[in-house]
Amino acid sequence: MKLPILNWLPHYRREYALGDLGASIIVALLLIPQGLAYAQLAGLPAINGIYASIAPVLVYALLGSSMAQSVGPMAITSAMTATALAPFAASNSTEYIALASGLTLISGVLMLGFGALKLGKLTRVLSIPVIQGFSAGTALLIALGQSGALLGTAWRGDNVMNWLLAAPHALTQLSLTPSLFGLAGLALLWLSSTPCIAALQRLRVSFKTAQLISRILPLGILIVGGLIAQKLLDPNSIRLIGALPSASMTAIQPQLDTHVLAQLWLPALLIGLAGFLQSITIAQTIAAERNEKVVTDQELIALGGSNMAAAVFGGMPVSGGFSRTAVNANSGARTPLAGVMTAGWMLLGVLFFSDAISGLPLPLLAATIILATIRMINLQALQIAWRIDQRDGAAWLLTFFAVLLIGPINGIAVGIGVSLLLFILRSSRPHLAVIGRVPGSEHFRNALHFKVEMPAHLLAIRIDESLYFGNCAQVIEQCQQHLKSHTQAAHLILVLSAVNSIDASAIAALREFRQGLENQGVTLHLAEVKGPVYATLAHSTLLSELGPVFISTHAAVQALNPEKDDFCI
């Protein structure tokens, strides 16, 4: 198999370099505070978030198919990691780090395996409303969980109920200086985004320059906030990241005994799924805008390899993130070399600016997480889903509240169940249409929506769903209802143009239905059967019992109406 890097590196152009270089600097400035914050969110030492943003990026550049994807720690997978490991060890402990590394390694191996087996399509088990509800619920849960770090008090919870139960005690611990410091930082970081761009544009600064300033400002706010916390405030009132370990990227030994595998394989699978779905969504969106191609199975392999690297260096899951990838693409990145340069800048930051990093205040990192996650709560998506189909809106709400009440790990499991349930509900009640010929043509359309004609002794019904054990009884029941309103029908033509598959249960039901119709003096026929469906039917005796399968509805009507009886409107 040809590595993706061999597709783009030999064709690298000099004019790409400036865009890749500029994007790498901007993304590095974004990833440094994000990486530190998301490591804290995952229950790991802050420096691990930087490490997890270096080695995985290099692996992705080698294996990834997206030209703009930026890989690193993500808020949702970090929160899911903390939830999964909380019952086993204390956060930041040596055992916790080893468990997090093992969890990340399992997730990476699973994704790599799915990609190697070309199972990328199977990962799309979540409907869009469910993904949106999961993202919104997890974002709100993360923001609530970071409120304690923001205000300088121990106020956390892996679900809303636990967070509310912890509220009375947390509120008694509030202190004026840490609370004001955190809230001021939150306000400044918010102002540094869209309001800052708008203000600069009013001063006639170009949009690109305003964007660049807006992306650099958060790191500046973190550094200035750290200086204020250390020099002007009580050193014990504001928590800082603190002294970092050796600047060398020391490998982590994952904990992978039988007990760990039995306990963590499912959370690892769900974390990998959540990360991949967000990653592939943004990668495909940007690829479509740039007329490029993203290969789903190759992305699974690339993210699997990236997580295996992250397990050894950083010990926390990584994926492509919405904000990072969008910034990378909008800043001019043309190839994955931008990611390699980003890793280089971050490594230089660890080697030469560790003192500055150690002085960053935890409340401002919490503010960074809160602002990043709040943007993921898109209530407009709920409104759109509800307008399109109330079942989709209900799925959004159910997944959202499941995450809030039972946590992100169990919430995404509920989301998978909801998606499968929606599929079963929709496919178990398939749409059937009585069709007739459009006068003066060979086209057949739904009799409810078009003016059509049909001989009285013929009844043609189009089935708009694949046939399987879950819906065959419903299909036959609807056909029988239509026959009751067409008492003169002697031939029933089932049009299978929209049927892509059929299983043994549906074939058995059709055989039984045919026999019942024969007793009523009605003959069953099939028309417009697709090749795969015909191949499946050929393994049964149904075809021989039915007689010829008609190539089109028009051909069926012509053959079953030899006397050219008048068509009825």
C-alpha cells in the first residue's frame, strides 16, 4: 500500500512553503494553551498535552489523507478519558498516567484495525442529530466541570447531578480574588475572539490581520495573567501549572494487563469513535471546499497510528479538532508539512520556554476550555433537526440529556442505541406507493401526487425501502390494505426499484404472501428488481413460483394487459 505522504510530498511546490509555515506558527500558538488545558481536563499533567501534540502530528503527516487536518488533544475525548479512568486511580498519579496511556493505545489499535479491515463506513453508526446532541451535552458538561477551576474552588462532577450535589460545598469555598481573577480572564479571552476582530475592522485593520491578532492574543493573555498572579497577587491564591518535568519527551509505559483490557476496551472504542467522527467531519468539509479527497479508511489508520504515538508520548487520546483544523486551513496550510512544522514549534516551546509555561494560571486554562466548548452548543441545529423530522429532534434531546445525566461515555453509548433505534423505526415502517401511468407516457408515478391511469384489474405498488425481517410484515399488511380498496385487481405488481437488499425472512414472507394471494385469485408479480436483490432471490424457490420478473413497470402492464383494456383514471 502506498503511503499518502508519497502522493503529495514529491509534488510539493515552493509556493506552498509560505502558507504551511504561517499556518504552523498560528496553530502552534493555538495548540499550546489548548494542549495544556485539555491535559488538565483529562486528569493528566499539563505538559502531557504538549507532548501529545507533537509525536502524533508527525505520524499523521506520514499516514493521513487530509491536506489540512490538525491533530491533537480534544476537549470531548479528554473529558471522556477522565470519566473512564476516575474509578481506577487518582488523577495525575503514576498509575493514572499509565492507565491513560493504555486506554489511548487500545483506542489507537482499534482504529488502526478498523481502517486496515476497511470498516470506515461502519463507524458512521451515529446520525447527525445524535452527534450534535452528544457534542452539545459534552460541551456543557465540560464547561460546568471547569467552573471550579475557573473560580478557584473544588467544584466538579462527571454528570450534572453530581455537579449540583457538589455545589453547596463548592460555593462555601469561593474566595473573592481567585473568583474575580478567573472571571476577568474569561471575559478577556472572550473579547479576544469575535469582538476583537470586529473592533479591529472598525479601525480599518484588514480581516486577515485582525484574525491573526485574535489568534495570538489568548496566549498573550495567559502569559500576562501568569505574571500578574505571580508578581501582584498572593502566590497561594491563584493556582499555576507549576514546575514541569524534564523537557525531554520521556516515553510512558502503558498499563495493559488483562484486567485493564477487560475494563477499558469499551471506553477506548467509544473515545476512538467520538474522536474519529469529529475528525472526519471537519476533514471532509474542508476537503470539499478545496476540491480534495479524504479517504475514510486511511483516516482511521492515520488516527490509529497517531493515538498509538500519543499513548507513548503524552498518554492521552488525540484526533482532528474543529477549531484547530479550521484555523490550519484558513491560515494557508496546503499540506501536512504544516503539521510537521507545528510540532517543531511546540517542541522548541517545551525546550526553551518551560519556565513561562509553568507560570500559566490554571483558571485561565479553564476559561480557555469553557470558551472552546461553549461554541459547540448549537441550539440552531436542534431547531433544524426538529423541523426536518421530530424524531431527529427527539434524538438530539435524548442524547443531550443522556450525556448530562450519565456522563459522556454512557451518553455516546445511548447515542449509538438511539441512532440504531431510529434506523429500525424508519425502515420498519417503509413508504409504499400505489402507482399508475402518466397519460401518454411510459412513466409511472404515485397516484396520490400525479394524475395517472391504470387498468382496473392491475394494482402496482412501489416499495421504497429494502426488505428485511423488521419490516416485511408491515409491507405485506399495507399491500393487503391496498388490495381491499382495489377489489377488481387480479394482478399485484410489486415494483422493487428502491429495494437494495432482501433477507431470508422477507423472502419467506413473500412466498407465504404469494400463496395467500393465489387463494384469493390474485397473482403476484415482481418488476424492476435490482441485480443484487435478484441474485439473492435466485437462491430461493420464489422466482420459479412467480414466473418472469419484469424489467420495468411498463413492461409488466403491457404483458398483463394483452387486450389493451381501457385505463382507469
